[in-house]
Amino acid sequence: MENPFESGHIKNYVLLYSSIVIIMVLFFIATTLFNEVKSVEKKVFDTNITAQTDGTKIRKNIDEVNSSQFKLMDSRY
């Protein structure tokens, strides 16, 4: 195998490395120039709770969970 420093091939390696760095810099510049910053509206959440929760709705949800097709074992091992 030849030594790249003696045969003059080091020039090709340096050109390859520098071209990759230049391409990366160009992509970085292109993304910063052409990146449109969208304005985001601030979300405001309603902190006043006006509706009262029904106890029957909660029981229905619990019954739906308990009526699944799988049954847990009565004892643990």
C-alpha cells in the first residue's frame, strides 16, 4: 500500500473533506435563510369549571372497564 503523503494522493483527500464541509455550511445557510418562522397563537385554557360531574357517568365508566373480556386471577402467586 502506498503512502498518500508521498504519492500526492493527500490532495484528493483534502479536497474531498473540504467539499463535504462546504456543502454542510451551504445547507446550514440555506436552512437559516429560507426557514419561515410561523407565529404560534398562545393557547388559553378555561380555568372556570361550570359543569358538575355526575356520579353516574363515573360508575358507567368503571362498569365498562370491569366488563372486559379478560378476568384477573383471584389469588396472587
